[in-house]
Amino acid sequence: MSATTPAQDAPAAHTPPAGGRRRWGGAAKYTVLSLGAVAFLFPFYYMVVGSLRKTTTGDLSSAVPEGLTGSSYTAVNGAISLGRSLLNSGVMTIGVLLCTLVFGVLAGYALAQLDFRGRGTLFASLLLVQMVPFQLLTLPLYVLVVRDYGLGDNYLGMILPFAINSTAVFLFRQFFLQMPQSLFEAARLDGAGELRILWKIALPMARPAVLSAMLLTFIGPWNEFLWPFLVTKNADMQPLAVSLASFLSNLQGTVANPTGALLAGACVLAAPAVALFLLFQRHFTSTDIDSGVKG
């Protein structure tokens, strides 16, 4: 009969099951994410509720605030004409979007798929341009666009400095580089030109990049303040961001609840960007690059 060792007689240490640890870890993760979501959404809640209250005094943290009204939207619309300001913002943004997509796709495809002298230098220059703040170029652009071209108080003058987006060019170049080269080589062997290859093969597979470029480009000109403020002196040509700044400086005394009216204008300004995010967020993770390759 063998002797029993002390290690064999000692009770086994209790270890919590792996499933319990995973459940606790998952609960902690969702708790942290929920707190972050609440902290992120609270400014939007404050803005919406503040725009609907008769007065901004009082507590806005109650779950169902009392005394909600749309008078602030009517007041700010009477002060700055929300419809005209939205139209100006829309024209500027759509113009910038079209220019960004057209020039971005063409330049990105050329840098990714065409072999020409100086391509590496051109791409390095593109990366260098991204490091230059727009504020450094504001003065020479103002002199060029307003004084030399005479495009003050003009939609083209607001669009021109943002017509080519180096970030969009970089995005399209990287996306076109990831596409299978066999598709382009087969199309060239069949006699297709580069523009036809771009339109028929590359662009349909680049839908995620197009949507990402649209969303990233939309946010910039839609919220742009500095450049439209410099080139537009006529109130009928000012985008909504500039009109709201003018309201805050000169016209807030004309309404009964100036803070509520300003928050109402901010809600109108933020609504298209939020709607665009909600509509197209599911497309950013999708890709059709591998759909054209048979394995």
C-alpha cells in the first residue's frame, strides 16, 4: 500500500469557471461602452431639448422636460432665413463633393495603376500637402480668389479652394492599389482603355471608398466657417454656419430666447450630417474587391 503524499491530501484550490469570467468581462465591457455612449450623446440631447424649451433657464437633465415648443426654430428662421442658408450650404457642399469625387478618383487611379515618370515624387508631394494647415493658405487664397478672380460672394469662390481633396486622393489610391492586378491586365489585353477600365472595373468595386470619401468630404464644407466668412459679405450668400455666427454677433437681441434660437440653428446644421452617418454607416465595412476574382 503506497503512502499518501501531503499534496494529494490537500484540497484543490477553487478556481472560478471560465464562463463566469467571460460573463463578468462582457458585462464590464458593455457597462463602459454604455457610459461612453451616454457621455457622447448628452451634448446632442442638451442641444435638442434646449432648442425646444420656451426658456433655457432651469434643469435640462430631466428625462421628459416640460414646456417644449418649436418657437425657437421659428425665431431663428425669421432672423437669418434658415431655408436660404441651408441652400447655400447645400450648393457649396454638393459642389465640393462632385469636385472631390471626380478629381479624387482620376488622380487616385493614376497614382495607383499608371506608370509614369515622377509618380513617386508626386505622391510624396501629396503627403506633404496634407501636413500644411489650411489656415496658412487662407491669405494667398483670398487674394487669388477674391481680388484676382473676382469670385467674392460667389458659389464658385466658396467651392474652388476645396475642389481637390488630398485626403480623398490618398484614399482612392490606396483602395485601387489593393485591387487584383489581374483584372486590370486582362482588361488591357482585351483592348480596353484606362478610362473604360476605371469606369467599368475599378469604380464599381470602389463603392466603400466612394462612400467614405463622400462622408468625410461632406462634413468639412458643410461645417466650414472661416473661408465662407471671408469671401461672403452678402447675407443671402452665407452658408448656415456663417449665418449662425452672424446671428450670435448681431441679431440675438431680436428674439425672445436667443440661446434656444442658436441651439435650434445648431440642430438644423447637425441634422444632415447625423442622417448621413446613420444611412451609410453599414457600407463602410463592406467591400467587393474579391467579388471579381474567381478562386
